[in-house]
Amino acid sequence: MLFSDEVEKRNQGALTRRLLMAKVDHDQVLERFDWEAKITLDRDRLKGLIGLDWMERKENVIFTGPVGVGKTFLANAMAHAACRRNKSVVVVKAAKMFKALYAARADNSLDRELLKLISPTLLVIDDFGLERLTPEQAHDFYEIISERYERGATIITSNRHVAEWVSLFDDQIIANSALDRLAHNAHQMIIEGESYRKKKGTIGSKL
């Protein structure tokens, strides 16, 4: 019993460290997803993704839809599940990722910063496409996607439909090259409905 207890403590400690390193939201887990939410999505397809078989096959998942419909929640929840399977995970906002890469150029640590994004089993890029990409950002995004192609799984959330992503790039060749690799083996989930945050704000104003 003492041995089992020690193993459990070590496993829990390792999980805690993985969650911290991944920057996963501890409250956003698949068990807490509201299946009765007033949103429109392919629930059967989502249930198929929850098993994370796509991650083992090094495929990608793309969540698109308006603000507040649960894209980030589902991405974080899948990242949390991957951590529980002892997988290396990184979760990052797109804006923060590009900011870190920009800073890395200044101190000659770009290769090291890119490696952090290329090497994990699962990379989650949240809120992609809020702004048009600079040439440097477009190149970095291409580098990340091309290096991870068929070597790691990636989740991307965006308020824009995938068809709109090409317009975010100045260089159409880089855009098509990156997006072709990303979408080649991607499970695209479109979520529609009213924002949870808007709904909560409305309820709060009535209380």
C-alpha cells in the first residue's frame, strides 16, 4: 500500500508539472464540457475526437467559430487529456507566440524558441488569425507547421473560417504551403451559437 501510494504521488506530481509547463487551464477539462449548451456543432464527431486517436496519428484539429462558443475550452480540455496520457504539450495564444518569436530574433534565440513549439507531441495555438500576419510571423508560422507536419499533432482555434486564413498572409506561396500541410490531415470543427461570456454577462446584469 505504501509503495502504491508513493507511485500515485509521483504520478500526480509529474502530471502537475506537465500541466504547469504546458500552461493548460486546470478548470477546462472534457468532463466539464456542457453537452446541453446552445451551440451548433457535430457532437458525434467531437465525441470521436475526445479519444485523442488523432493525436497518436499526428493529425490536427481546427476549431472555428465566433467568440465565446467554447473553442478555447475544448482545445484546453484536449490538451489536459493529453497531459494525463504523459504526452508533452504546449498551449499558447497566437499573439503571445508571435511576440515571443519576435523577441527571440533580437537575442539570437529564435531556433531555441521555435524548437519549443516544434517538439511537443501536441501544440495548441489559440486565437489564431485575429490580425494580419507580418512577413516574419508568416514565415515563423510556416516553419512551425511544416516542421510539425506528420511529426506532431496541432490544435488551432480561430474566429475566422479556414477559407479566410489565406488573406492573413502577404505571400500566397507561404500561405498555401503552410495551410496545405495544416489542413491535409485536419479535423475541422465549426462551432456556432451565442457567446457563453455574453450570456453570462446578461444573466449577471439581471441579478
